[in-house]
Amino acid sequence: MPCRSPFKRHRFPQDIILCAVRWYLRYPLSYQDVVDLLTEHEISVDRSTVYRWVIKFGPEITKRSEKHLRRASVEWHVDETYIRVGGKWRYLWRAVDANGQMIDFRLTVRRDAKAARAFLNKAIERVRLHRPITIVTDKAQSYRRVIREINHCYDPHFDSIRHIDKKWRNNRIESDHAAMKRLLGYRQSFRSLRSAKATLSGIETIRTIKRGHIHNKQPGIRGEIQFVSQLFAAA
């Protein structure tokens, strides 16, 4: 049975929707900026429509890109930063590999061992058989305890994951946080956890595509446009 097209009942063509979503996720633009750019091309859309497109198709791009991802390396860099959601600070946990490839992210209310455990278990489950051999973190005690628990779960007599907690070794993800914050620009406050997760999912995926951490992508911006379009070719 053929899959239902995600563009069904949308008034605008697929190419326009994907173009607007990709603009918003790739560049530090507001919804109004995207509306203005579309208006320059004589396409009339309001901000709420662009918002709904991003919330719907950002995660959809992430889901369809999964099978094209390159295998992450077994050295991870893990750290957390913070963003505003609903007027309150929330913690954004992120993990990248030694090549800067995004592994996973998670938004939480608290920064504690429970949140660290949930995030690391989620990230390891995502890569499945390709578990990390080394995890580099800052000196937060919660990481040490959680990684020890994970090691005990896999093999009580062997530390399968080596933990390095030297802050200077974690400059890779610190600089990646900074790049993410620059991309978010003044959009660093989200209305809800749902919209934050959907938007961040799309941003992380578009950054992954841009950096070439996927298979079957041609170089340059045209390669990015073509890849995203091909994800929805069947639709």
C-alpha cells in the first residue's frame, strides 16, 4: 500500500514548502524573514503557515534522512547548553562524534544524573551496535556515575566505555554549541517544548546535510536542495 503523501491537502506545492522550511532551518531567519523572501518571489504566505510547515516537516526531514547518515565514530563529545522555552531556561543535551557529526540531542527541565542517564541511553540506543568506546565530558559528577552504570549494564567486569572528563578535551562540542547559538540568533526562545524539539530536530538535520555527514549528496548548496527534494521524491 503506498504511503500517504505528507503534502496532501496543503495548498502550496511541495517545492515551495520545502524551500521555506529549508531556509528557516539553515539560516538565522525569523518566520517573517521567510515570508518576506517568499513575497519577493510573488508567493503570499503568512507567518503561522511557515511555522506549521517547520513544525511538521522539520522532524519529517530528520526521519527520512536517518538511513542516509554516515556511521558515527566511537569517540563522543557530550555536553549541555541551555535555551529558553516558554519563558524558562531548559537544558539542551547534545552529543557529537570526533568528526563533528551530530549523534543526538535531548531537551530537559533539569540538569542532573537522571537527565544525563536518559540522554546517554537514548543516544546509545540510536546508534545501536556502534556504541561509543570513549565519551569526553566536562567534570560534572553526574556523567561519571551514569557512565559507570551503563558500563555495568553491558559488562559488570569490564569498562566498555572509557570516560574522559578533561574540559579542554571537549572544545569540539563547545564550539559546536556556539555555532548552534549563532544559527538560532534571536530565535533562542521557543513557545513550547514541542515546537523547540521539532525546530531543533530540523536544524540539526540540515546542519548534518550541509556538513556532508550523509551518503548520496552532491557538494554545495545545490546538492543540499537536491538531497532534501529526493527525500520526498516518492511523495
